[in-house]
Amino acid sequence: MLLLALFWQETFWLFNTEHSVALISLTFCMALVCASSNLFFMPYMADFHNSYMSAYFLGMSFSSFIPSLFKLVQGVGKYNCVEHLLPNGTKQLKALPTEPFFSIKIYNSLIFVWMSIATIAFAILHWKFEHAKENKKVKETKQIVGENAFAEVVREQIDENNVVVADEQSPLNSNNNGRGMRYWMLILMLTLISAQMNTIIPSIQSYATLAYSMITYHLALTLSNISHPPANFLPIWCKPRSLSTIFILTFICTASTIFIFILALQSPEPMLRNSFPFIGSSLSVSASILAGFLCSYLRTLITGLVRSEQANSEKALFWCGFFMQIGSVIGACAMFPLVNYYNIFKKRDPCIF
């Protein structure tokens, strides 16, 4: 991030064309780290208490919420409509972006500071946890001093047999019991939620809200990000285990995403834009908040359930992270051509009222 703050505007000539090689390369490296973090960090969370999963996803929420606050303070997205003289002599309003409150370099530097704080927090957490584990091992070693060596061997053999039996009965390796179907249903819903949260909604939210007004867009983006932290804490107190309840919540979340998708398809003239703009704007913002809240809540809830219900929690969390990324990839592969090649979503000219 520090390199991005320093070299984001550097360009190079490739194939007789000037390209932002530094910006693209550094962004790709950061995206690679972000995409792989779930695969490596979630199994690490298996060593902690289950309630720490809420704190983990809360941190992920702040990773998008804090930069959004910086962006709002920076003033990105604001514009002025000025008269532009066309070659035929007619005048036309043209949207010109306003100068940001601070530069892109300062914005990237602020994100670097934020990420540095997160890195320091992880280092403290890791070192304190490792120290606590070492103290626990010392205490356990003192408790077994003086025991018969043969009894120790027998006990270890029994423990190994128990681990093997538990592993063989785990739904991760066998679907012979009813819990296997439940496990894969939860994974499937987690994949769907990740696709909506990480790629589908961010790709179309601007089309669904900017058509009403710039205020609608900023409200939808900010309030949906604000809803993530409480949604991640909610599973601590409200943790339904019924598969039907989780399915209903996933259906409501998906329905909200579909509504946002429909509004984006209707842009630049979404429903109620001309007749009842306040109602249409309120529906657009409400759908964004509901989808964001339920996606965050269900992601934390399902991950916690999978972790607590599987014998091998580390392996279970690895597959949770894996399928979260699979969902993001599926959503990206579906939305990228729709937005960039087929152009089925149309932006509204902000200077046309």
C-alpha cells in the first residue's frame, strides 16, 4: 500500500501505448493477498474460541467501512454541472468532478496507516496466544510427571484411535450420516452469500442508486457499510441452528440482491424515478442495507456453525474460506462481462434531471 501511495501515477510505454503498469501491478498484488487471506487466516482462527469469529468478521467489515469514511471525507464522486458549448453552437450541461479535499497519495497513505495498525494488532494477538499456549504446555507437562510410561503409551494410542474414528465419521470425509447433507447445504449458502456480497452487489449498486441521486448513492453505500459491524456481532446472541431458518434468511438476502439487480437494469430510469422519487430512493437504500446486513450476519453465522459442528474445525474453516472465494470468483465471472462488454447497465447523466 505504501508503494501504491508513492508510485500509483507512474506510467510505462508498452506496445507503443502508455499504461499504468505500477497501479495495475500493485493492485493485483494486494488483491492476491486479500483473496488468499480467507484460505490461510480462517484455519488459524480454529485455535481460538468460537466467539472470536465475530471479531474476525467485524474486522473485515471495518476494512471496508473505514476506507469508505476516508472516501466520503475526501469528497470523491461530487460534481458540478457546467455549460459546455457544442460545435454546432448549442449549450449543454456537462458534469465535471470537483477537486477532492485531499489527494490520492494522502488517501493511499491513510489506508497504509490503517493496514499497519491491523498488522500490529495481529502480531500482538499471535505472540500473546503463542505465549499462552506455551504456559499451558508447561502446566500440562508438570501434571503428567511421574506417571507410568506404559500408561502414557496406552493413553496416546487411545487418543490416536479416537482421532481416526472422529475423522472418519466427519462429514468432511463421509456423507453417510445426516450431518453431511447439512454441512454441504451450509457451504452452498455461504458460497451464494459470498458471491452476492463480494462481487454482485458492488458491481451494480452504483447503477441502482445513482439513477435517483448522488445522495441516494452515498446513503446506500455508507449505511450498508455501517450495518456490517452490528450484523457480525449479532450471532453472539442470536444464533439459530435450524437449516430452514438459515435458508429463509438466505432467500430474503437473495431477494434483496435481485431487487437491486432489477433497479440496475432499469437505470437510467428505475421504478418510481419520475413519479415518486423519494419512495424509489428509499426502496433502493433499504434494499442495499438489508442485503448488506443479512450477508454479513449469515456469513458469520454459517461459519460459526460449521466450525462448532465439525470434528476438525481447522479443516472446516479452510473449506469455508475456500468456498467463500469460489463464490466471489463465480460472481466476478458473471458480472464482469455484463458490466464491461455487454453493457446491459446504463448510467444516468447526473446533469439531466
